[in-house]
Amino acid sequence: MRKRFFEASARERVHGVVDTDSFHEFLPPEARVSSPHMVMLEQPAAFDDGIVVGAATLDGRPVLVAAQEGAFLGGAIGEVHGAKLVGLIERARAERPAAVVILFDSGGVRLHEANAGLIAVSEIIRAVLGARAEGLRFIGLIGGAGGCFGGTGLIARCCDALVMSEEGRLAMSGPEVIETVRGVEEFDSRDRALVWRVTGGKHRYLLGEADAFVEDDIEAFRAAAIHLLDTPAEFSLESVEREHARLAERWQRFGSSTDAPEIWQALGVPADADVAMMNADEFVAMAAHCPGRNA
Amino acid sequence: MKRDEILKALFPAGWEPTALEHDYLEGRASVGGTMVTVIGTAERVEVGADLALRMAAAVLATVRNRPGEAILFLLDTQGQRLRRRDELLGLNGYMAHLAKCVEIARGRGHVILSVVYGEAVSGGYLTTGMMADACYALGDAEIKVMNLPALARITKLPLERVEVLAQRSPVFSPGVANYHRMGHLRAVWSDDHGQGLADTLADALAELRAMDVADRRIDGRIAAGAARGGRTMAAMVVERVRSDA
Amino acid sequence: MERLQYEVEARGAATARKPVLVGVTASGNCEVLVEAGGAPERCAIDVHTAAQGFGPIWQAVLRDFGERHAAGGLKIEIHDVGATPAVVSLRLDQALEAWEDDDA
């Protein structure tokens, strides 16, 4: 039976993505390693500071896993939350698992401990890229209610590969932030279709920002993660130069675009295609025939 | 400091710009007798997809054409560009790409340094200056995510209470001193000694050059934050996640 | 923030096993951590709540919980962000169900 990724908690997602009963958590809730700063601001804490980290197997292979809890402060990264991720990556550098799998669900830096959160995000980025340079593989899954924004959006794009669902959202600034600063004409955050077209999984997949597109189903995320354990992964001067060429071309072609459909059609999506209505299989099949999709 | 003041203070004998625009600069300069690549932002510019790409190109050009040359970021930015168009194209992907270029440079032996001379805010700082082997800021510079009134609104606490708490903890209020105490900045450079700033930069560069690549790749900021008492939990958490059975 | 500590009478001694967490610290919600520990005929409950002045209501909800469940010998800790009594009761029920489930 389909179990939605979008609505599940971080722990439910982890247990559903990895092999049954294989998950072993580090610093579990009963360790009570939570944020000292929330208490100082008289705000309620979470036993795990909004992130689950541990070891498991995926299709029988050892992986380290992290899952952010988007329902706690929007999954935002503070000192402890961030350090749990850094610690997991350092552990990966020693243990050499088949992959580090990160289930993103976070709006970025936790404003209640903003300086600690910002530094932590930069430490996570450095740790991810440092580990990739040593040949470790990072797989990100994006499909939670909180989306993947701000510093977390940067961390996600430092991974080798990303899996997204239609409901997953990936961007730097959230639409609300842009609307607040630049006005509703720039970005109407209540226009859900617009938000979806700009930040949603289908657009990111067509653009080549996401590597796999799946239904909002934990089992589908699991299957995609397993598949990505064996796809080519490279982090070298040559690979970043190739990415540079792709990004430069995108900027060249679409730097004056204001909405997604014009980009989709330029990439080869048929003008009469109802992208929003397609299920995952139909959409992926259609995208496979887009000559311009630079994945 | 303003752009022209910092350039004059750091490179009193002049430098070789290949781009010197209102809000962007790029070129080479001699520091302590050796040439470094200089990549900088000015006038609190917003970092959009195009600027991230431009800085990435500058890093890659140095890696390709001048192996091992140190790279110096000089920063004044109000953060990421807040435009729908940039988000549509995947601004986070462009910024992450810049971080990857810096990491590749580091791995190939380039020393990376950053100096905040104006303002550094969130997304504009994360994949530029914060990626450096060693991060510095001038004493009158500003590093922040948000100001205290905005924090008070979000936490629904009275501003006066937040201001009192800000005196007690470096964790949420703006300021380079806080970023030093938390281990992020290697040092805060006093900016009232003109010629002295060039020597300070040369010393910092010499210190990094003396380390081997493997040591430079170790991010020592969590340990520094613990030693300075500005981040009390992170080091313990990293250690426990790394070693817990 | 307010911290409330209760001990309610409860039947049945739970066997020592792995801690259970349900719910999340979020507006209108609460997270509940259940662990073994304490006297077999009593259940110790430690509440951290963002809402001030609801002591009597917590007392009633928790006493009712002790009567409905075999929670003796358990230690429960709650992080609450203004959950209604119905939500608190639901989370406690889920927590106990998960605790008993895992016994298998």
C-alpha cells in the first residue's frame, strides 16, 4: 500500500526508506541532546533537535542516514541539528558506507540561533564536499512538507544526486521571503500553481536540478535511492567544469524567463502537454523525450 | 570600509584588476611577494545566479591557468538575490556550484582566504567566504543572518528581552565578534592601521601556505568555537555521533 | 515556558525495553517520550509546555491516562506547544500503543 512521504514524520520516512528493522539511531531522543538556545529563548525544544541520524542497510548495503523533521521549527538547522549532520559525515569518512542518504525537510538556518545555524550550514557544505572528494556518495531525498530552502537548498545541491517528488520544493529563498521584500508582483506566495512551477519537483527535474522523479510514496523514494547507489558519481575539476558549462548555458538561454512553461517548451516539452496532471511514470517518460533536458 | 579603501590598504603597491566594476572586482595582486587571485563583491551587492557563475568561472580559471595560486575573496554582500527569475533557474544550484569550485581548488592545493570588509549576510556568504580555509573580517564589518527586531518578531519575545539575551550569548545577534567567538572567523582584523593590514594579510597567507593540504582541508571551526566558549555543544555532538556504538 | 511534574497511580508493571517517541514539538502538538523507570505502581510524567497556567487540566488529563493504561513503572516526558487535551490524550495513547507493540 502506498504510504505518502509528504505526510510522514522523519522517523517514519527513515524506517520506510531503509531495509526493514535495519535502522540504528545515534543520539536517539532518550539521549536528550537538544538545543540549549531554544531553552534560553523560552521556546520548546525537541528531544532530537529535529533530526534523526543513524546507520542502516539499503538493499543490503551499509548506509548512513539522516532525516530532518520539517514539523519542528520547519526543520531548520541550529547548532545541535547541524553538528549531528557534521558528525554523521565524519563517521562516513571513517566507515566508508555505500552512501550517505539525507532526507531533507528544512527551511534553512534556524533563526533562533542564527549565527550557529549559518556556521553549521557552511560546515555541512564543506564536510559533504570534502567527503565527496574522498569518493563518498551522497543521495538527497526531497518530498517533505517543509521543502528544501535556504542553506539546506545549498547542502542538497552539493549531493551527488537528488530524488524529488512533485510535492517536493527546492530553492534558495522561499516565495514568502521574496514577496515580503520585493512585493507580490515579484512573487505571489499564495499562488500555489506558480510556487509549484518555480520550485516544485517537476520543474527541477526538467531543469536537471534533480536526478530522479518519483510519486509521493516512501517505497518509490526507497527504490530511487537504491538505484542511485550504483549510478556514476564524480566530483572532479572536469565534473565541475561540465556543470559550469550547463549552468552557463541555462543562464544564457533562460536568463530573461519569468515563468517555467516557456523554459519547459524550449527544453522540448510539447506545447499541449499538461505537465501538472501527469503521474510520475507519464512525466518521466515525457521528460526522456525532451532533447533539452540537461540531466 | 569601502571597496577602494580595502584595495588600497591590502595592496598598497597596487594590483592588476581584470574587472573593476561598481559591485564586482576580479584580478591579481602581490601579497608578501607572491601573486594571489582576488575575487570580490562590493556595494553590498546581491549574489544572483549570474554573479555566482562569474565567481565560479574566476575560481576555475585560476585552477586551470595558475595551479596552486592562492585565492582571496573580498566580500561586501547583502545576501542572495531575491528574485523569482533567479529561483526559477535554480539559484541554490548556482551557489552550490561555486562552493564545489572552491572545494576543487582547495583539493588541488590552492590556499583559500576570505575577508569580509563590508557586510556579509547568509546566502551571499555561505558559498563564497565561508568556504575558505581561513575566514577573516574587519573590525567594523558586519556578519549576520538577521537583525534583532526581526528575531524578536519571529520568536514572539519582547525586543528588550532579546537585547538582554544577546549580551549573554553570541548565538543569534549580528556582529563579527560573535562569529569569532563561535569559531568561524580565525581573527578579526583591526582596520585602523593602514599599511598594517597588508602585512596582516601576508602573515595570514604565509601561515596557511606553511600547512600541508591535508591539514588545510580539516575544518577547525567547531573546535575553535568550543575552545573560545562560543559554541558549547557542537564539538560534543560531532564526537558522539562519530563514535557512538 | 512552564515545567510541570506529576506522578499518577497506574496499574501494571511494564517490562524494561527500548524508549518510544511519538508526536512532534510543533504548534498545537506535542512529543511524548516513554521510557522504563520508577516505581511499578506509579507513572512519572514530566511536562515542558509553552502554554502557562494549565496545571489543573494537565492533572486531569494525566490522571485519566493513568486509569486507562497499564503505565506503571514508566517515565514519560512531554514537550508541548499548546496541544489541546484531546491531542495530548491521543499522543499518550499512541505512545503506549507503540510501547506495547514493540514488546513483541
